[in-house]
Amino acid sequence: MNKRKAAGIGLSTALLWLGMSWLGNVHATGTATTVQSLDSVRVAAEQALREHYALPGSRVVITSEPLGLRLKLSPCHEPLHAIVARQANALSHMTVRVQCPQAGGWMVRVPLQVQLFRNVLVASHPLLRGDGLSSADIRSEERDVTRLGYGYIENFDQVGGRTLNRALASGSVLTPGALGGRRMVRAGDHVQMVARLGGIEVRVDGVALGGGDNGARLRVRNQSSGKVVDAMVSAPGEVLALP
């Protein structure tokens, strides 16, 4: 083999190697330059939802659900725009729309799992229907409110002087539906105590040792005798002595 022929073969081999290397680089980097990163789409959706619920006293935990493996989006050269409805209620599973705002851009819906933790009021001990609520009856605990479909209460000011419409187990979340009206009788109130026996009705003055709404049981001290008896609230300022 002469030197000219050997040089030609060497040049051809070098060109072939360079060509393969160039094609390999196109293959390796083509995805990055021609397809939008799905991670960037998920991050935009997560950030928008986190900012939407970032209220004082809240803790937001968001997890992205997988996007379609075959989803191919053209590169977006503008900042992605994630849309969360202004009045959207926090749910355990939500969808956020992410848009590419450039001409001919795309829109994709990103499914997310959401946990929104807030401090809510729960029963400190078992409570009965008709019980009045005091600070000793409830405490504040952090709960995931996306799972509280019947609502929740955050501030004691919302329940002061209220009674319960139904019994609550210890640790149960206090809901708006569990609250009745204001107490007809409060501890320390002067009340009329009514005793009925054989068609005879006797009324005496008493002092309530507890409070509650209509039907609530409480103890009342007879002002004349000092005797403490069981009674049931029957009207504002009035209780019925129990046998």
C-alpha cells in the first residue's frame, strides 16, 4: 500500500468517526433541545398550588403524580404559567393547568396529591349532646384539612357560649354542624327551678352549677334549702328538676 492510499484511508476513517460522534451528540442532546422537561412542568404546578395555600399557620405538602410517559411537549421559551382557581377548595387530589404562553404553545393538566395542615379544634375528652363548650373541653391540633369533608373550626371565639348538637368522642374534630345555639343557661345564672309531681307544679329559685342548651343536664342549687339537685334545661333561665 502506497503512502497516498494509506493517507486516504486514514482520512476516511477520521471523517467517519467524526460523523458518528456528531450524530451521537445530536441523539444525546436532541431531547434536551427539542422537548420540554416534564419536571419543569410539575415544578411549576407544585409551586403555584403551594403559593395559593401558603397562609399563616398552614403547612402544605404536595406530591406530583406521574405525567404520561409518552407526553412530548415542544420547548417553551417563556416562563410557564400555572393556573389555580381563586376559589378552589383544598382537596386531597387536585389538578393544575400549566400553559406555555408563547404563540402556538401548549397546555397540560398536572395531577397533584395535596395535604394542607392547619390547627383545628378537637374535643379534649368525650362530650355529650347539649354540653356547653369551654376552653377545658377543646384543644388545638394540626390536622390535614383536605380530609375534613364536614368542615372544621380554628378559633375558640367561634364556639364560646355554644352547645353541641351531637356527642363527640375524645379527639374528634369540632365541625360547624356539631354546634348548636348559645347556651340557654350558663354556670352561675339565677334560674327558676320547676318541680312537677302528680299535676302539682312548684317553682323555686336556684343557681345553675353548669350550663347548656335545651335538654342539657346540669346541677342546680336550691337557694332556699342549699340542696343540690339534678335538672334539665327547659327554656332560657328555666330548668326542670329531675326525679
